[in-house]
Amino acid sequence: MLPPSMHHQPSTPRAFEVVRDPLWNTIRLDPVALGIIDAPAFQRLRLIRQLGLAYLVYPGAQHTRFDHALGVYHLARWVLALLADRGELEGVDPVDCRVAPYAALLHDIGHYPFSHALEELGPPLIPADHEALAPGFLASERIAPALEALDRSAPERIAALIRGRSESALQGLVSGSLDLDKIEYLRRDARFCGVPYGEVDVDRLLHALTLLRDPVSGRQEVGIHEKGLSALESLLFSKYQMFRNVYWHHGVRAATALYKRLVEDALAGGVLRVSELEGETDERLLARLELRAASSEHPAARRVAERWLPAIRERRLPKRALELSGGAVRGLAGEGWIDQPALRRALEAHLAGVLGVDAHDVLVDYPAKPRMMGLDLLLLRRSGAVQRLTETGRAGLIDLPLVADRLYHTARAFRVFATPRRELAPEPVLELLSLSAADARARLGVAEDAS
């Protein structure tokens, strides 16, 4: 059963179509979804791997943003039908009910090639994340008319939902601590990587979702019934396991660091402009870089052509020279400056000198996702009371948030990769990471105004 507001679709000869999916079996696509999916801007997602370069470690990780987007759309329709069946959508803006499934479908429309890797470079190299790019794609030639057939305000509403800035009661379905994106990608990524860690009790979770009023603000938002807490706990553990064993696996991070260096050198060597990354696909980007770098004499462009591209194509990944647990690095001043490009590159050059290798043979990697285990969710107690569940947890209800910080730092690792294989003692690295940003700049010879 669908919400009443979702029955009024634009007339079309095709009432609906279905696709077969290895996770959800049959996904039904309505006319608006078909119009969106047929658009070139959406078809591009077929050519962007969901897990970037993880396929170099997990050969099955060839699934794409396209597959994932269909899955999130499917889950959105499922949840909205459940909410409608219980009468919970009666007080929700009917336009929000109509656009929510398509916000779910389009939530990844702005992704860069190889998914999240480039966003780790951050400003000034990569000035915007994929959510910030979404409005431009929503205004594209084929997608905009499909959305405006829903409502003139649909593109604006969907952009707000994707960016987590909507006042809609349904915001939490698209972007939040228990959004449908997380539920879908954990299941799909685990399936295609061939690991058991991402198994989530989806049916129980979705049936436990409900619309609640915040007792403080009075705003209505997506929450969870107490009966779904065990399924939520399972999801959070699955997320931790997937980060530790897949997303932050040392081989996956070596490939990611290599790809980031490839793009950094392509930009530095004039082989690529940042604007050209928007709307690009995985293999087309590599082919473009290969063609352009071959005709350039810039040193950075030569590295792209002669080192980084062949290394990716031939799976010649850098090896670990040093690995430190997140707990060992936690609290050191270096946590605050390691992601600054100039300081990171200076640290890499310094460590290359220690190892006796070329300055470009060392890559430092320290992935961050502070809200990896984050919770900010309304909880409906069996007594009828509504409480907010956050990282501090609720005594006697759910213990996982109380150890979320420790789990995060357990999953995290500081790594130094090198080519060729070398070994690095931890003491000098920890000593450098204990320096303040100002002292690190002085020690590593980085100018104050270096970005």
C-alpha cells in the first residue's frame, strides 16, 4: 500500500516496470522514477563503482552507485507504505510524501568518480562534496522535467533532503543517523565483497521506524520504536565491522591513497581541472588522464603517466611501512593537522628521507569519519514516552553508543605506505605527530601560508 499522495503520478503509457535485484529481488519503478533513471545524468551512476577502488582487494566489489540508488528508492517506498498503512503520514506535507522516494533515488547523483575518495582531499583541491553538487544535476535537461511533474518545488525540496537541510518530517529517511542509505549500502557492500559483516535485520528496522514529535522542539521527525533497538544495535555493529574490515582495510586504503595522489598530481601538472571531475565516471577519468598526461612534460604529469596510472591498472599498490592503531594516535596534536595538504606532503617527504626512497614514494593515510557510530534519533518507549537517543546512550536501553568512540578509534589506523616495501619505526613518527601544527611546520619546513 502506498501513501495516498503517491498514487497521483503523471499519466504515461508505462504504468510501472520492475527490475530484478540480487538484494531486494523485485524493485518496482513508477513512471517518475523511470523518467529519472532514463536520464543521462542518472545513467552515469552505472559507471561509478560504489566502493571506489575496493575491487582491487575484493574482486566482487564491482557494484555501482546506480544499483545502490535503486535499492534506497525501494526501501523508501517500503517505509512510506508502512507509515501510510499506520496513518502516520496524515499530518505530513503531501508534497514531501511525493518527493521523498525520488530524493532517495537521487541522493548520490552528484558523486565524483570512484565515489568518496576524492572528497577526502577536501578544500582547496576539492571544494564541494557530492551532496553540494546535487542541485546542478537535479536541474539537468531530463531530470528537471520529471521532478517538476511532481511539483514545481520538487527540485528544491529534494536538494534540501539530500543535503540534510530540509524541515520535512521525512528528512531522516534520506539523510540522518538511521537513513535508508546506510541500511542499503551495508547489505549491498557486504554481499558483493563476499563478507558476512553487513547483515542487517532490515525488515525489523523498517517496521520499527515511526514519526515522532521531539518533546523539546515540537518538530516531527523520523524515529524508532523501542522494539527495534536490537536491530539498530546490530546495524551499528555491522557498520563498525564493515569500516574495520572493508572500507578501511589496509589494501583498500593503499589503493585509495594512490588514487588521491594520482588526482593531486593531475591537478598540479595541469592535466586536469577540478571542474572536470564533476559528472565524470571511473574509467573515463582514467582514460582522459592517460591521454593528456602522455603529451605533457610537467614533472607531476609524468608521474601520472609513468607511475600512478600503471600502478592502478596493474594493481601495484604501495605496501605498509608502518601501521599505528587509532588509539595510539588519539589525542596527539597531529590529528588536527595531518589532513592539511601541505603538512601531509611535507611529512611524506620527510619520512621518505628516513626510509631512503624518493619523496613521491611515501603516502600517509589516516581516514576519518567522526560520526561513524553517531546517533541522534528519537526513541519511542513502550510506555509512550519519547526520548532522544544520542552517543551518550540511554542507561538500560542500548549500550553500544557508550563505547562508540572506542569502536571508532579501534577501526581507525594511521598508515605509512611506501614503494618499494620498507619498514619504519613508530617512535619518530609518533614524535612528529605529537608536535603542534606550528611546530610541525617549523620542523618540516612548511611556510605558514602554505595550503
